[in-house]
Amino acid sequence: MLSKIVIRRGWQGIIIIIFFLIVAFGAEYLAPYGRYEQVGPSFQPPSPSNIFGIDDCGYDILSQVIWASRNSLMVGIVTGVLAVSGGLIWGVTAGYHGGFIDLLLMRLCDIMLGLPQMPFMILIAVYIGASLGNIIIMLAVFMMPRLARVIRGQVISLKENAYIKASQMFGAKTKYLIRRHYIPELFPLICSGIINLVGRAILAESGLAFLGLGDPTAKSWGMIIHYALKYPKTYLTAAWTWWVLPPVICIVLLNLAFVMLGYGLEESFDPRLRGKNGVKKDPQNKKTRRKRKTIMKELKKIIIAFLLLAVIFSLAACDAEKVVEETAAEETTIDETLDDEKEIIIRLPGGDWGFPDPFVHQPRDWGGVYTNFIFDSLVEDDETGTIPWLATRWDILDDGKKYVFELRPNVTWHDGAEFTADDVVFTFNYYREKENFIYDLSDVERVIKTGDYSVEFEIKEPSVVIMDKVFKRTPIIPEHIWKNVDDPKKLHTDSPDEAVIGTGPYTLADYQKEHGTYHFKAYDDFWGGVPRVSEIMTIPTQESVLSLLNGEVAITMVSPQEIDMFKDKPEFVIEEVKPYHHKWLCFNLNDPILADIKFRQAMAHAIDRQELLDRMFSGVGNIEGQGGIPKVHPLYNPGIKNYDYSPEKSNQILDELGYKDVDNDGIREDKNGNPLKFTILVMEANARGAELVKVQLQKVGIDVEIKTNDRNTIDDMTRAGKFQIVYQMGGYGGLSGDPDFLARNFTPGASGFSFFSAYGYDNPRINELAAKQRTEFDPKAREKMIFEIQEIVSEEIPLYYLYAQGGYYVYNKEIYDGWFYTLGGTHLDRSKLEYCRGGLK
């Protein structure tokens, strides 16, 4: 009778669930293509051969949805079973024993029910890492308490039944009572609990994945949505209809199915919800009406959420294709004549980079730029190279052991005080005294004042990089402000106005940490003249490309997938980003297999770097050489060894090394019979690239497991040697400056291991050359050393450089047209000279 009711009331849900179970378990037969099979160019719309189109990695989206059903269902079912099992034990224990045990368990239950579940799950997911196993356990734990409370109430009620008490009087043991009496009575709650929790678990996993907290290496509906919405072009075309909607529809349908099945089970197990025929409900039963209303509310919520999602995506796609041409007069000023009398206000995409004083700002990216707006250094960079700044000239004496600087007179601090040589001497001594970690002054022996406007630096060892490393990067601070400050990291809170008194072209008008916004105003008494740009502001924006289209910001970086939006608009100017931003594989050379140069060369031949660049950045960028210096660098050695994509060469080398696929499972084994398998650490942002590397290496019999984590954790693991391979990203200033970075990256004695470094690499010849090139002032002789280092590195490949990604800067010339690249610079918008002089052209 119960089964008839379930079938009659929940047959629609049963059919949908059976359908998805068939799809999940029959994915090998139903999916048109394999789980990691690439079937065409990236980002292709639907076609007869690819019904849902092709995603960014070249995977057929229909196949991905089919394969993903397995993980999504597994998450739901396993989570439901675990949650119900845990809730059953929790509830039965509390209800059966009562007393202190009941009190303790129920208070714990109250605490967990009182927690905001989604925010708390997000925090835990960030902390424990994203894997399907972790997500299942976390979801199960958070779903247990509600069911435990219901079961506990039912157990307390059952304890009062006569037959239970009679069994106890006849000596029935606890295990017997629970197995023979309690569990059968609780069976309806167990069944309905599993059904209800499966749908909730699938939805919760999809939500975490959508937020980027799922397992990026797993195929699930939530991860498909995450990658689709992360792709730059999704919002700008109709791609959401064929990439986003299929997994969304699957999630909605499966949740509806479990709701309908749960409704049928409710009727089956509760006699009050059915009549004598097992089907007819009592219309006067208030509980019946309440339950029906609850179910209908849940159905309505799911349907409304689905419809809202569709509307939001539609509006986003439509709005992204519209360019808002009108901008408020107070927000933009058109500068066509370069008239210095016109007030120019520049708005940039926002983001918090710390308070812009020399001691507390974030040294990476915009943190140093904002600080540089306020504070000057002795020299600066323009498009030709190093130019005088606070120093008007300098002499290099004693074969590079002394630097004498003549300082600029008539310079004032923002509070009106005069700038002198005392400030320079104080600055360098103060930085060293306070153990500042932002500016490396280890090469400076001492600083001497030789006049009111002249200083002399004594250097420990002659170095060709000291001009860039020390004199260009160190902001000068006012002695009269900082001399009585014991803790420089507290001045920005104790006296924020004094902490940002510099000699630079701008003063800080406002800083909002919570919004990530800055407001700089031109300093009218700036020694270089009135800055051309009168104000620089940053604004909060999630989509800087749309903000540029709408006239809200003046300039931003644009991906290759988005650049077509600007090509036919005359007000926008497109400049290529110099490809200094690299992706590479960092090997742990203490691993006996990876320590073999031949094995690393086999891996190099197995990786199709052009495919990686095409898939990830639409082919915009460079396939890099293996010398450690980018191709666009002036000291790149074009004669170094390179590694073309050749699975045949890779297989040949692996065969020669003795790695054979003995059991014919597609993965080679080592001499001890162990599978040739490595773990690649990667940040979630680069997981798609690592997945492509995994697919390519598997073709030559090398198995790869991908594990994701945050940047800081990966950096810590890299420094500690707790890894095998890391899929790294980095570059820009780190690879565009003086080639002395070769010494930091490839010598074990380098000061401080960074994620650029080759772990466990030690070549005596490179160590010798790296030390010599620092003291070689003859450009030709030094170039020869740099070239030789690249030749050795390219042969031994302690790091394997994949590609340097490209992109574009786009700016609205009607707002401002003074942008330029400094010599060796990698960012079009990060030199203060562009703002204060309008561009040195």
C-alpha cells in the first residue's frame, strides 16, 4: 500500500531520479566524448556535433554535464547517508539516555543550528581545502543537527510505549531495543531524511563550487557553472544559454525530483495524510494543509530562483553589449588639446592595497604605486630608462664602491618644511634601524652627508643592480616627522596625516579600507610643477571592463577574449601588455625521479605549450624559452635549447629510462613496479591550465593528481620542499628588471627562496657566473655571462617555462591620453610620471 502511494504521489520525482542515475552510472556509454577529451577550439557555440557547444578547455559541454552528474549525485547521496547516520546516532543517544548526555548533545545541537551555515561552510572550505571528500564531510556535519533533534523527540516518545517498557522489564538489552524496536519505528524518518538531504547537499555543493570553493579538479555541475561564469566572455555573449543553463537546469530538476519524492513519502508514512484507501486525504486535517503549503512553498522557491537566475543572466548579457556613452560631467573631463588649465580627474578600478605610507602598504602591485604617488626616491624611470628625480646628478667612484648624489634644491615636504640631505641620511639609517622588510638596503655600508644638498653612499660590494635595487625603490621620508616615531607601523593609526607627508606630486585626500578606495589630490607646490592630472581616484568595481565601457574608469587591463568590444570604438586606444607574466612548472629536485634531467626533458616534450596558450589566452602571448629570461627581455639569449611538443620523443626517452606500462593500464611503472604518478600543486585560478597539463602527460603514461590551495600555502609548501611539482604563475616586475634575478632563481645561496626559485637546484658554474655578473660593469662581458647562464638552465630545465600570457591595456583617450610604458615596465598605468607630467613623449 505504501509503495502505491509513493509511486502515485512521487512518480514524477522517481522518473527524474532514475533518469539521472542512469546518466550518472552510464556516463561512459552516454557521453559523446571522454571526460578529458578535447574536441575542438575553445568557446565554440552549439553545433550538430556539440549540442551544448565547447568550453574554454575544448571539452564538449554536453559530455561534461553527463560526467558531472556522477559527482553531483555522489555528493548528494553520500552526504545524505552520512548526515542521516550521524543524526540517527546523535538523536537516539540523546533521547534514549536522557539526563546529562541529552543536555550536552542538545546544547551542541543548538549551537550548530544557531550558526549561519553557508558563511561558516565557506570559512571551513577555505581552511581545510577544496576536495569532494572534505565537502561531503562538511555538508554532512552541518546537516546532522536538525535531523538529530527530530529523532531525539521521536525516541523520547517511543520510550513511553508499553511494549518498550515491557521489553525492558524482561531484560532486553539496549542494542536489542534499538535494533528491534526503535530503528523500525524511526525508519520513516530515516528514509524521508535521506531523500530530503540529498537534494539539499547537491544544491549546497553547487553553491560552494559557484563561489570557487568546490574541488576545481572534480567534474560537477557546480564547477561547470563556476568555470563558465569565470570565463571573461560569458557575460558578454549568449554563451550563458548553452554553457551555464544546462547544469543549472539539471540542479533544479533533480532538486524538484527529490522534493516530489519526499512529498510522496510523507503521505506514505503518515496515516493522517491519507484516507482509508491510502490515497484520499482528509481535507479538514490542518497538518495536511500545512505540509502541502510547505511543499508548495519549497517548489515555488526553487522555480522562482531558477527564473530569477535566467533573468539575471539575460540582463547581464544585454547590458554588457551596451556602451553607456553619457558620463556625468563631474566624473570625466575630456582633454583633447592637452591644455594644462583643464582639470583632469582620473578614475581607476579600486581595491585595498593598504595605507600608502612606506611601512604598512602592500609592496606588491598598486600598494607600491600609491605610496610612490606621495613619496619620491632619488631616481625614477621613464620610457628611456633611469632619470634624475630628487637627485639631479650622481657620480660612481672607487670602482662602484661609492655613489655621490647631488640633491635637488627648493623642494618642500607637503607640510611646507624644506627637503635637505639630512632627510636622505635619516631615511636610510631609519629603515635599517627599524628592520624594514620592504626595502632591501643590505648592500649599503653607510650614508654620509657631504653638504646641504649632497650625500655619499658607501657600498659593501660593487654591484650593477644597486641603482635599481636601492636608489630607485627607496622612498625618502621626512626626518622631522619620523625621528621621534619608535614604531613606524603605528604612525598611520596614531597620526595618519603625518604618515603620508612626502615630496611627491600627490597628497592623500581619503582612504577607505573597507571599500578599497583611494583619493589623491595634486600637490600644487610640487617641485616638478603642477601635476597635469589634478585628482586620482579609485572606485569599487567588480567588472572593470564594463566600467571602462561605461566611462566610469579611464583605463584597465582587458583579456584577449574581451578585446573585440573595443576595436570599433574610436574613443578607445588598445595597447598590448608586454608578456612578462609567466606560467611554469617548479620541480622538487630532491625527488629522485624528478632529479633526472632526462626525465624532465621527457616531460617537457610531452607538454603542448601552444595548446595551453591557445586555450587559456586565445594564443595571445609567447611560448617561452627555457633560459629563465623572457623573450621580450633585451638580454634574452635566442640560441638556448628549446623543447618542441613531441610525444614521440617523450615516449622514447621514457622507454630508455626504463619506465614501462607493464599492466597496460595506460600509466607507466618505475623499476619497483610503482605507478609513475606525481602531484601538482596549483592555485584554484590556474586549475584549468594544470588540468590540461595532466591530460597531456597522461598521453605518455605519466599520471598526475591535481591539488589546489591558496597562494600563501603553496608558497610555504614550496619553500619547505613539501611538494613534487607546482604549477606556478608570476612575473611582471619580477622578470622584467635586471637579469640579476637569474641569481635569485637558480643559485642555492640566493637571499631568500621565493616561488620563482628552482628548489634543490645547485650548479657550480651557474653559482660562479651569478656572483661575477653582479660586479661586472662592462655590458658586453656581463651579457656573455648572462647568456651562458641561460644556456645551462635551458639544458637542465630545473624550472619548465610554459608560456608568457599576453593581454591588452585599453584606455579612453577622451578622458586622458598621457599613458606610456617605462623602460622595462610591464604596466601601462603604474608610473607616477604619467600623471604628474602627462607622459614624456
